[in-house]
Amino acid sequence: QPTAAPLASLAREEQEAFLAAKREEYAALQAEGLTLDLTRGKPSSAQLDLSDALLHLPTTTKDRSGADVRNYGGLEGLTELREIFADLLGVEVAQVVCGGNSSLTMMHDTLVHLLLHGAPESPRPWKDEPVVKFVCPVPGYDRHFTMLADLGIEMVTVDMREDGPDAEAVAALVADDPSIKGMWIVPTYANPTGSVCSQEVAARLMSMPTAAPDFRVFWDNAYAFHHLTEEEAKSADALSLASASGHPDRPVMFASTSKITFAGAGVAVLATSVANKTWFLRHRAMASIGPDKINHLRHVEFFGSPDGVLEHMRRHREIIAPKFAAVDEALTTALGGLGIATWTRPTGGYFVNLDVLDGTATRVVRLAKEAGIALTPAGSAFPHGRDPHDRNIRLAPTFPGLAEVRTAMAGVATCVALAAAEQLVG
Ligand code: PLP
């Protein structure tokens, strides 16, 4: 039976008894023959249903200016949608591009343009540098890391803290190394830690001197409006902070409606200095004659206003907040006080960050798999999938139903306790 005393402090026989109990619990779990999946941060069908009205929109084929949205053109996206996102993201309309359905694609395009052509102020295209490196706060988003690895960009890690990346560590790295050309950050309700970057940390990142003259911050605000409580965090004001400190072209902000409307058919947004935007569109014009403006118009009609987006997000919250509460409850009930795991209680975003006893994350994920519970592979929140402590597990509770989240998390807690007991008893 679980005990409130730390497992490591128990006498040897008590630890052995705990291990035996967990082995039994695990055997019972396996006998249940579950098939549950907590791997990816996907909206559930109930969340997707919230946006079904989109399937019957738009009601017209003309945008506000009278242009036919069915035709080519309008590379920077529909002005009325850009206005909504400018307001929500706290930037100027002139700084915003609305694109296709994926912000990840816009990040990839931006990186590829930097590699092939360089930024306007780059001494040469990044591909002609002997080495290009990015600073990556960890734990972080696996797709950022796999994208960098795929493009041959090296990764240097810094710790992600409650108020954002360790800005002093970043500042020290970028000050003298001109091969460090950029960094990634998920500023609001970070994937997977749920951290919210403070205005102070953002100010440091935007103002710090960098050896590279063309340093870029990929400000991936994927979860800017994805609040889980009534206390709605406000994102730091990256673009204003950057221009106030003399580096207007440093940040490139990304967002999307993937987890607002449809993950497969939303709208992605990029916001950056007008100079950067002009540069981005110049290269984009070689690849597109214009985005899907029917989808843009559909989103404008569906939301109506920036407030419409925020109202819509509250309906998401009603569906997913109970799932996050269920994760916390299951972990607290089974593991509270044992000293073998810590986890986040995020106030927004899509993930819970679970840190288990050092050296046991891989074992926990394997045990869960063998009991029919799919978890994100251990280490995936680190570059090249290598968690130096083998302790980090990302939990994504939005997709399964509430009852399934409860069952899955009780099972995960059993696996965490079993792996810890195995390690302690040896
Ligand atoms: N950025 C972060 C931090 C994410 O967690 C995700 C999805 O999980 C994305 C971007 C993907 O965004 P999009 O669907 O707009 O490509």
C-alpha cells in the first residue's frame, strides 16, 4: 500500500513489501488489457465539435475589401483575420501574416530561408557558416528539436524554469559565440512544463547582446490563449521589448488555431518586425500565390472578434480542465509523499510534466506500454531524445475521455512506483 513516508527513508523490509505490493498491482493492471494513449497533445473530438459551425462557413465569397477569396492573391492573409490576431497577440496588424494550417510549417520555412538566404543583416546565408547552433530550453517541444537536427543545426541546452528559460545562462552562451544564431522558446504555458515566460525574462532575452548579428528568437506562442483557470496569463510583449532595446528584428512570433478550431484545418500566424515580414514574404512569394483565404474568412466569421476567440477558449477549458485535475488527483493519491515523483499543475497549455526517480523514466514508459498505456517516449522533450537524468515524462491528457484519463493515470502511477521500488531495492 502507498505510504505518506518517503520511500527512500523506509527500512529495507518495508521497501521490499512495497515492491511486492506494486508488483501485484502491476500484474492486475496488465490483466485489465487496457489500450489507452497519452502520447500526443491533440484536441479531443468534443473539442473539435465546438468548431463545427466552421464547416458551414463562410457565408460569402468576398472579403471586406471586395476581393474574391476563392481566387489567388493576398499573400499576407486576410486583413480582417490579421486584425483579430494582432489584437490578441498585442502586435501591429502590419506585423502579422496569416498563412496555412500549420505554424510548424511557418517555423520550418523561416529556418530554411535563413539557411538558404540568410536574414537581411546576415553576413552570409546560414548554410555557409561552419556551424550553426540554437539554444534550446529543456524540457521542450520535441518537434522543435527534431526539426533543428534534421536541418543540421546543433543544439545547446539551458534549463526551463517557472518563469521561462534561464535567461542568464542564455545571455552567457550567446555573448561570445557567433555560431549561436537563435533560440526557441514557447513563452506561454510551455510544452511540456507549462511555464509562463515573465516580462523580465523576455526583456533580458530581447535586450541581451549577441555575438551573432542576425540572432533570432523563435517565439512559438502556440498556447497563448489556452488557459486552464480563470487566471489568464498574459504573454510577455516580445516584439515591443525587442524594438525598445534596439533589436526589432530579433523575435519571430508564431501561433495558430490548431488547438482553437481544427488541428488539421486551422490558420497559422507569424508576427515580426515589418522588415522581417517583408523578407519572409519575399521568399514565400516564390512558393505560393496566396493562402487559403476561404479558411481565413471562415475563421473571421466564426470568431467575429478577438473576444470571440477568448470566449471560444473558455469552452475548451470546460472540457479539458477536469482532465488535468484528474491527472493531478491520480498522481497525488498514488504517489503523494513518496518522494519518487514531482509533476506540474499547469494553469494552461496541453501538458503535464512528470519527473520520476532519476534513471527510471525509460522503465516507466516501458512498463506502461506493456500494460497497454502509450506514453511519449522517455527523453523526447530533450534534443536527440536524450534526457541526461532519464527522469522526464510528458503527459498529454486532452485527447482521451475523462474516465480514460483517470484509468490511464492510475496505471501510470503504478508504473512510476514499481520502477522506483525496483531501483531502490535493487
Ligand atoms: N508549437 C508547439 C509548442 C506545439 O506544442 C505544437 C503542437 O503540439 C505546435 C507548435 C504545432 O503547431 P501547428 O499545429 O500550428 O503546426
